[in-house]
Amino acid sequence: MYRDPFFFNPSGQDDPFQLSRFSSLNSLRNVKDRKPDKQGRLVGPAIDLEDMLLLPHAMTALTLIDDPETLAPLQEAYQNDQTIFACYSVADSDLNAPPLSYLEVGLELAVGSLINLDEGRQSVLLQARRRVNVEEIWQDGRQLMMRCSLIKPRHRKSAALTALCRAVVDEFKHYASLVEFLNDDVVKYISEVEDPGDLADMILSTLDLTEEDRAAFLLQTNAPVRLEACLRSLMKENRLLELEAEIQSRVQSELDSNQRENYLREQISTLQKELNDGKAVDSDYQELSDALSSIQLPPEAREEADKELGRLAATPPFSPENGMIQTYLHWLVDLPWDKETEDNLDINHARTILEMNHFGLKKAKDRILEYLAVRSLKPTRNRQPILCFIGPPGTGKTSLGKSIADALERSFVRVSLGGVHDEAEIRGHRRTYIGALPGRILQTMRKAKTINPVFMLDEIDKLSSDFQGDPAAALLEVLDPEQNYAFSDHYLEVSYDLSKVLFITTANTAASIPAALLDRMELIEFSGYILEEKTAIANQFLIQKQLQENGLEDEPIVFTPEALKAIVEGYTYEAGVRNLEREIGSVLRKIARLKSEGQTFPREITVDHIVEFLGPAEFFPAEAEQNDEIGLATAIAWTENGGEIMPIEVLVIDGKGNLQMTGQIGEIMQESAQAALSYLKSKQELFQIPDDFFEEMDIHIHVPEGSIPKDGPSAGITLATALTSAVLGVPVRHDVAMTGEVTLRGRVLPVGGIREKVLAAKRSGINTVLLPRKNEKDLRDVPPQVLNNVHIILVEHMDEVLAAALVDKPINRKPRAAASRAKKKKGASDQPDAPET
Ligand code: ADP
């Protein structure tokens, strides 16, 4: 017996499976169901369908080979238009025993016409109609007979059952969308079936169930229970089908993209071959491989290079990976590993070069010559000093670095660290990072092309750190001779030797250099230049340089001293000479133009020419106050541009003992003001300041030019002086400027930037400068022509400061503000000894 796919079409009105194509279908329609007797029983011939488990409404073609026992009842039923019964024998485990038992549920079957197939095979169409309860089965001669009863529906209509039907129909629709063999007509037909038992049976007939499941469904005569079980089977089937579809589509898309990639790759390589006679793909590899074998790499780098070369050979030429490996190998090739220039240690040669390019800068030049001397005496000494040039912009730090490289005959490179806040900028990004490159140190080493350049790290004071890691820590590794022979860059991954590099760092101020770095460096100060020095630098270097740059080297052009002075004072405002050089350049460009236009041009540049070429002056020297005033004292501040005088104003007004400070005063300066005030309070009795004075007055300290932030402790004595003057009503001498930190007990502590400050005071027309005694040594740096023109008073205590700065003695004076306040309170007539002001 063979089993063909199930079909069903019980009513014959709709024919989604197009069963009418079967010629015997119409005859099936004529077959009437058997009528039960009075007890509701049915009796008739039966056939044993064994494992061909049908459910009601299913149709199947039964193919038989020479099986007269089965064929006879079928033929008879067909001829009489009668149904027969199907029963299912249950095979015993003992193969020799005859099948004795049957499933307790059987089917009523309609039989179609017999078709003769080839080789003695016959086929007959069967349609399952109703479930029956098998009561007895017996053998009548050669004929199997069955007595059975109809199964009555036991369920009632309910909302829950309707909902269950709907859920089953929904799930079935989904199922139909996942399989191919159920068309829209079938779905529509089944969706409209109302009887839950029929619905379950029809749907179950379309599912691919196991024999056991099918038997269980046949035996399940309770329609709602069957329907629920049907829903479970449907859902399970749907999940499986979805999963299958997902797996299929994944596999398909993988296949698609692989095919696509292979196809494109194939195309590209064909094109490349066309273009380059087939050499292109391999030539990069060969080039890199040759380049790598021609250089001397340390073992670690060699290992990495070999590894990466191997990977390069194994990666498809046009994959991004390939590009990344090539970039990396190019870096290995391009970095200097063993190429070293030989130092010229001839001190005279070095001295000549340094003098030839630079005016002054004695300390820095001496230090370099010492270094050369030591190197020439002890050539094996490997450790390089780390010099840090500190000073305002334009004071020759960079250009001296370049001259040092020239003197030593080393290559010179520089990198600016201003604004670097990420460790990766120093040390690079790991190669896994897209677009990764080595950090600035190795990028600069590549430019140097030798392993022993003079390497200038500019603006080391402008490093900042944030959550991205601390660049200063990475720099420490760069500079530290204990570590820098094996500097690790994240990109390169193999250590790189920086120990032969001569590092020079530059900064405008030492204050903001991270302490750990400062520790390792030797500071060399570059101070600002005074007018005379600037004029000398211009005459000896800048004018010549600018003449050359503007194509005027053949012209004997000179600037008069007055003209240079006019530029320095009226058009530049700086401690260095960068702007001076720029302005000289501007003047010479104007002359170059006149010359090229064939016009006459001056050979000697005077003040008038300056005004003509540069326009009206832009700066006017800061001028000292013209009159002695109460509560106004002059401090000298150090700025990145050099020194500057800074007036400090104090006002005492009625109030509640508040101290107010304005003019962008930084924290340290505010503390300094508090200390100055405490100092004054400690002198309350001596200065005869009334008891409640500080509780009933407000003090306002203001430092003009509020847009410029000011900070530092060095205005301490000036703050104390202005405060004392304001409280006691004694004016401060207008021609005195001062600098120094003050303690609570009035002691004066030393401060930095003395040279710049004295120069600034001189520039501003101040003739008396008060300096902390401990700063006396710093006066050596002040040019004598300045010292000769300024009266320097060295002080140790506020008493000396007040004595020199106030026009009158502070002692035995009644505080002016307090007096006037007292006057207000009591009335003028009650105040017999009001001081005259
Ligand atoms: P910095 O690095 O300190 O900012 P630079 O080295 O860039 O300054 O100097 C700016 C310009 O001034 C350069 O052209 C430099 O040659 C020149 N210059 C600065 N100081 C001197 C000096 N002492 N002698 C000769 N030229 C100088």
C-alpha cells in the first residue's frame, strides 16, 4: 500500500485543490453516508488501513498491488455507491502473532472508481467522512466486518470556543504564508469552517504530523480538546518554519555577499592585471619586503615586520586590512632606526655659529658650549641633558635651538605641544583604531630621518590633561633617560630608542609645567630685551634677514636709531623681537614695491618713513601716575610678554566690614589681599585705627584693565600699601613702583621676574623701584644702563615699604575715613580734634 498526499473536499462545491480533475471525484459525491439503526449503530464491510491514518475530510489515493482481499470490498462499495469502514489494526510487538486489536476509533469511507495503473497496480480514491466508535470487528469469510456507532458532538458553543477557533484560523493563515502548497482559496475555504471539530481535522490534515500524533488526533473525539491540540501543533510548526526561513535567508545573504565580494575582487584583479601587465598586486608587497630587508631593524621590530609581511601576503590586495598593514610597514621603513649623524664637537666652531646667529643669550650659549666640552672629553657618555628654554615669545628660543643643531651638525625638528590634552597625541592610537597613526613624537622622528636629532618640544607649559589620559606622563617617558631608550608608541607596538635625541623644551613660564617634568629638566631663562638690545638685534640680525627675504640684500638700507626706537615703542608691545622683525619686514616690503615700480626709495629709514609706511603708532608706553594719590599704589607685574606696571586702587566706604575685589583677580592674588588686610588690622593700634573701623566700613580693591586676568602673590606689598594709604588717608608717591609678597606680620618675601619688572618700571618712567631684599641677586641680570637710571630700594618689611612709598609717615595719623565717619555720626561741632585732610 502506498500513501499519496492528503486532499480533502467534502462538499464538492468549492474545489481549491482542483480535485474535480480526478475523474472519480464526481462518483464520490454520489456516495451516501450510511444510516444508523434505531440504537444508532452502523454495520458494514471494513478494510484495515493499518498505518494509513486519515482524519475526516481527508482524501487520498490508495494504490494496491494485486491485493484481491482489500480490493473486493472496495469494488463492491464503489459499485453500490455505499460507504465502507476503515479500521486500524494495532501491530503487536510479537511479529508472529496475528493483529488482534484495533484502534477504538475508525472511519466511514467513500470509495471512488478503480483505476488500473501499469504493472498490475490499481489505485482508488478514498474520502474519509465520519469518525466512528468501533464496537466489534469480525471476519465474515474473507470479508472483514465492523459494527460501530456514530460519535455525537459533545461541545456547546461558547465565547471561549469561538476565540479558540479564531486563534487557530489566524495561526493557520500564518502557516499558509510560510508554506507553498496552500493557496488563497484553500485558506479562505478553511477559514470559513465553523464547526470546531471539522476545523481541527481539516487543518491537521495539511500538517506534516507523525504517525503517533495522527493516531492521537483520530482518537481524540472531543472537538474543543482536538482543536486546542491542533493550535499547539500549528504554533510549533510555525516557529520551526520561521526559524528555518531565518536560517535560510542568513545563509543566502552570506552566500550572496561572499559571491559578490569574490566577484568584485576577481574583477578588480583582472582590471589591475590589464593595467599593469599583471604586476600590480605583488609589487607593493615586493617593494615593502625589499625596503624592510635593506634597513637595520632591532630584533623586536624585525620580528613584527616579518609577521606583518606574512599577513600582508595572506590578505586580499584590496581589503582595508591590506591597506592598514601596508601603512604600518611603511612606518617601519620610514622611521630612522640606525642612521646617526656624527656630532661636530669642535667648541670654536660651535661658538662661531651661536654668535653668528644670536645676540646676547649668554647663559644659554655657555650651557651649550659646556655640553660640547663634556661630550668631547667623554664621548661615550650617552645621557643627553634635557634643556628647557623659558622666556617670553620671540626671545630666540627656537632659533637658538636651530643654531645648536647647526653647531652640532645634527638635524633639527620641532613639535608644538600647545593644547595637547590626549595621551594618544604623544603616543599614538592602537592599530585597531580606525585611521590610527603613531603619536607626534614618532611622526617627528620620521621627519628627522636620523636617530640623534635636536628635537624641540615647544610650549611644554601649554600641555593640558583630561579624561583621555595624561600627556605629561607620556612625555616623561619620552624625556626620561632611564626610560626613553625603549619608548613605546601605541601604534608602533615595538619599542623605539629615543636615547640619542637631544631634547630641548621651550615654555613661556615655568609655573605651568607639570612638576614631574620640571624635575627632569635644566631650566635656562630667556629674558625680555630692553630697547637697546632690541635695536642691536635689529641692526645685527633682523634687518639683514628681512632684506634678504624681500630681495633687497644688494641695497645698502639702514634704519636710524630713532626709527628703530619708534618701531619698538610705537608699533610693538612685546618682550621679544618677533613683532619688531615683522614690522621691519613690513617697511622693507613697501620699499621693495617702490623699487620694483621703478620709483625712488629711501636708503636711510627715518621716523618719518616709519609713520609713512606703518601708519600712526599703535602703542603708547604705559605711563606712571602723574600725581600722588590716596589708595592708589603701583605694582609691577610679570606677564608672558615681559613686565608691566599695574596700578592698584583701594576705596574705603561706609558698610559692614566687607572686602570686595574686582578686576579679574585670581585666587592667589585674592589671598594676598586678605593677607595684606590682616597685616593692616594687626597694626590697628599702632596706626590708631578706631576699634570698630573694619566692622563698619567696606573695602573695595580694584585692579584696572579688568579684561586681563591677574594672579600671583607678588602684588602683596602693593596691596598692603594701597590699603594702608586708603585707610589712613596718606597719599602714595606716584613715582614709586614695587613688587614682593607680604606675610601676615609684614615680612616681604622674594618674587620672580625681577629683570622684566625693573625694565617695565623703567619703560614706564618710574624712577624708584621697591624690591624684596632676597631678590638682590637677580639684579645682576638687569642691564647696567637701566640700573643706573632707576633707584632700587631693597626692603625686608612692610615698615620699610610704607616709609618709602607713602608721602607721609603712617604713624600718628588718624584714619581719614574713620574720622569722617565719626564726624557724620556725632556732628562736626562735637568733634574737637578732627584731622585736617
Ligand atoms: P621664541 O622661540 O622664543 O618664541 P624665536 O626663536 O622664534 O623666538 O625668535 C623670533 C625671531 O627673533 C627669530 O627670527 C629670531 O632669530 C629672532 N631673535 C630672537 N632673539 C634673538 C637674538 N638674541 N639674536 C638674534 N635674533 C634673535
